[in-house]
Amino acid sequence: MAPNIIHLVLARLPGAPEGTKGISMFIVPKVLVNADGSLGERNDVKCAGIEHKLGINANPTCTLNYGEAGTGAIGYLVGEENPRARVHVRDDERGPLQRRRSALAIADRAYQHAVEYAKERIQFRDVASRDPKPVAIIQHPDVRRMLDVVQGQRRGDARARVRYGRVARLRHKSPE
């Protein structure tokens, strides 16, 4: 692991407006940095557990606890206070698109592996012929049907992603 990790955190300052208007972004380092640039004491931030799923761009995600040792975690404000969540909302809207892209990439590679395996795996005889010699399972109708279903789902997801991307771009171009 790296000697220091920084976390981007969305938090509300005391006295900030309610809702997303009062959210600000902070950088919270794992280890505080001294004035001379060297690493200082550890900040009061701990990893509570790594989740068993993939996050955006296939990155592992985790749960972080701040200020549990009693000293309080130190964070540094990024930009202005209460920026009306302009940056944060845009990033939140891009999230589903990025997750869909990651899922499509994983599904596409899984499909390619399944087709390769079906071409290599020799099992049973061809039901359409009387020849008792075993054939690759890709020649079996049920295996072909299952691969076609997966391919159709992949294509549908790709079309949905393109459509969602167009809608997201139009929303960002609108005057609102």
C-alpha cells in the first residue's frame, strides 16, 4: 500500500444550509503532512471494512470511520464552502454511466470466455445426426440458445447505455 492515501469526502459544515446546498467537499489524508512536506502523525480515519463488490471503474470500495479515536479527523476544504453541490451532483450523475460501462466490459469478456469454452469443450453427440462421436458443446441447440440470450442482453445493455449517455449529455447542455 501507499504510505499515504487521501479520501475525497462530502460533508456539511456547521451552520450550512439544509439539503444538497450545504454540502462541501474535503480532502482527508490518512497521514497528516508536515509543513516541510514529510509525513507526520496519523489522522483519525480508519478503514472499517472492504466491501465485497466492485465500485465505479471496477475499483474496490470500503467503509471509512472518521474521528472514532476521539481526536477527530482533519480534512481540508476543496474549493468554496457550500458550492450548491454543482460538482457533486454532476459526479453523482456520471456514476451510473461509469458503472454500466464497467458492467458491460465484464459481461462482454465473460461472454467471450463462454464462447471459447463452448468451442473447446467436447461432450455428448450431436443430436441432429446419428453419429455417436462427441462434439463441441457449442453445436448443441440449448448451449447456442443460452449464448444467444446472453448476447442479446449485452446488446440491449449497450443500447441502453448509449441512450442514457445521450440523455445525460442533453441534461448538462440545458440551461437548468
